[in-house]
Amino acid sequence: MEEMSKHGRLGDAAMKAGMHRQTARKYVAAGELPSTMVAPRDWRTRPDPFEEHWPEIEVRLRETPEFEAKTLFELLCEQHPGRYEEGQLRTLQRRVKRWRAAHGPEREIVFAQQHRPGEAAQTDFTHATELAVTIAGQLFVHMLCVLVLPYSNWQWATVCMSESMAALRKGVQRALFQIGRRPQWHQTDCSTAATHNIPDGQSRFFEDGKRPFNVEYLALMRHLGMKPRTTEVGAKEQNGDVEAGNGALKRRLEQALLVRGSRDFESVEAWQAFVDQVLRKANANRGKRVAEDLAAMRELDVAKLPEYVEEDVRVSEWSTVRVKHCAYSVPSRLIGEWVRVRIFEDRLEVRFADQLELACDRLRGRNLRRIDYRHVIWSLVQKPGAFARYVYREEMFPSLVFREAYDAIQTARSGTKGDLEYLRILHLAASTMESDVAAALVLLKAGGKPITAGAVRELVAAPAPVDVPALAPPPVDLAEYDALLVEEVAA
């Protein structure tokens, strides 16, 4: 049309517009643009394969709106064998979708909310193993505790091992002490960290459809000066800002890892520092809304709570303590004593009389056990008959080398005699170095020699003690200091 207004030559205008001369003539004769001449199609290009049986499909949809199109298609195929083909499923899905839009039940509406500065913080846990981060070469299976301020989308994340109360305490405190402020409300979903403990005699949910908060979580909120609230059960969209931010956070971390060129970190602390650096850079670009958020919040004027809780536990006659439904071995001299256990989010410490007796990684799950053979081997050597049916027998094989050695010993000496020979080797490992004993077992097996405690002891015999020469202290002449002072004055 523009070219025709310049010179009126139809052929030249059609050529420059890239269309056939006859097509151009049609548009010029109509005096309309192509977009205005397209009429909506009100006919089908092919027969509807479901026309015959659509009434019975519609009856099913009205009676049971939850039926999916695929289920309806499978029912049709069963009732009318050979009538329909797999490629026609998509046609039925489109028709069912149109029917739901025109005649289906009302759908739930998600109402967009207007956030106010400094009103609330939202917290959620998200799995981060998909980032394929490794610690010293080993895949790091972990989560992130993410806190978001909905008004400004300021975000902070803390590396954690599970969705526990200890992880929630650590994540919330790290975020709040990072900004030095506290909002009025703290909002979570109905996570086990905040609402796990259900009081005896109460129903699972309160009248408002929410589970009650546990005591530890309420204490944390009181200390930080925030009011707790949760979303409705199953309504994760009410925590939408932090839920949506989880995906954006992991995409941001993924890009930062690509720029770094490596996903391996020397420690968990190094990975946490990397996450902090990425989030500081992202939060710096949030603009003035962060300043408005901070201005509307109160100052955080409380001390930081310890990142652990303490429990007093009595050591059983098995030389174990039971903490959070899991068993840990401790030195046998503590049997019958009460010890204080510090439960961190990722580790566990056992103390007696203010002395550290055990520090180890915390077990995840129920009815798990962490038994150190060094704690029980002294008694097992004296009672070798107990080894055959010992509850923690499998924990007495520190590595595959020791298990193979035990099998070889049992081949030569069955029963209690074989058990005693192996226990003596294990006793030697506890008395010296486990790695040295393992190396000796490998040498004996490779050489085809019988594995005995005596043979292992000869290979790991302690080296002769080294004589440390006695050195006489040099005499001190104070006159040398006077000479230095004289030289300094002269200079």
C-alpha cells in the first residue's frame, strides 16, 4: 500500500512487498490490509473422531470433573476396541480442555498480594544437590534454608543438611544478623521444623486448619522479637515469594558456578562463602526497595542464640547414648554416667565434666547408629563369644579390607577361635594406627600368607624410640644489651 501511494505501479509494489501480482491486486481492490481480511474459521478441516461418543464423554465429565482426558480415552478404547488410535489422544485433550473452559466447575483463584515494607520475612527449604557441588571431590548432598523479604526480594541462603529446627534456627539467624533488622512477622509453610511436635490429646490441626507451632520454634521467635505464622496446609502459593525465589536462586548459583569453572570446594565453609558472595552481589542490585524494607523494620538488638541445643543423656550399659532416635558409641568408662550432648544442625558433641568426649557428624533419619570400634574393642577381646551375635557386629569392620581379613581368618579358624584372632587384629588397630594395620592385611593377603594377629603385629611393629639429645641452655650475658643501647645512643 505504501509503494502504491508513491507511484501507483502494481507490479513494482508487489515485487518490493515480496508477494505475487495477483495477491497484490486482491488487497488493492479490497482496500484493506491482510491482517484485517482474515476471518475466523468456523468449520473443521477434518471430521471429529469423537462426535459419536462425545455425549457419553460429556456425561462422565459432568459426573466426575476430575477425570483426565487420557483416562477417558483409555475407557473409550476398552469399550470400543479398534475404534480409536493412540494418535487421536491429543484431539480429545483439546476438546476436553475447551469443554472445561465453557462448562467446567469454577477454579480456584490466586489473589496477588500487595506487600508492605518490613512487614514479614518468608522462609523455605530447597534441595541444592542438583547443583552438583562437591566437597573435596565428594558429591555434597545438602539443602538451602532461604529467607526472603517479599517487598524488596532481598534474599539470603544458608547451607544445611536437612529441614530441621536446628537448620531453621541457623538460617533465620544468619539472615537477620546479616541485615541487623527484624520484621514484624516470620512466615513458613507447615514444615516439620516449625510445627512438628503435636501436643498429646490434641487433633492434628487446629480449627483454623493449621498445625500448632513447636516449643523450640516459638522460643526462637520470642527471642528474635517476631510473630510466627504459617501458610494453610497444602497452600504453598501463600509462601509464593520465597517459593519462586528458590528456582531463581539456584539458576543464579548455577551461572556463578559456570563462571567459576569448577564445582569443587575445599570445605562446606568455602561453599557457604561462595553462596554469600553471590547473594551479596544480587542484593546490591535490588534498588531503593531494600532501603525501604530496612527503614520499616526494627533494629535487631538481641544476642545470637547458640546454633545447638543441649540434652542430658545417660550412657547405657552398651556404651552408647541415644540422641534424636539414633545411637552413638562413647568411651566405655562413661557407662552409667550422665553426659551433656550438644546437637548442632550437622554435627554432635558429647561432653562429660566440661570435657569433650566425642565429636562426630550427626546421623540423618531414625534408628541409625554410629559405633566406633575403639570404644568397645577392649571388652570384646575379653568376651570374644559375644561377637558372633553382637547387635553392632557390622560396625566392627572399619573397611572392606578388615571384612575380607575376617572372612579369610574364619576359613582357617572357624567359630570363636576365628573371632578372637580377628578381634586381636582390631585391638591392634585401635592401639596403633588403623591405616598401618590395613596395609599389613593387604600385604599378607597379596603374599598368600595366613592372616594372624602375630603376623600383623610384626609388620606394624613400632619403630625404636629416638633419643632426644639433651641441650644445655646457653648462658645469658646482660652486658650485651648494654652494648646495644650504647650503639643506639651513639648513632
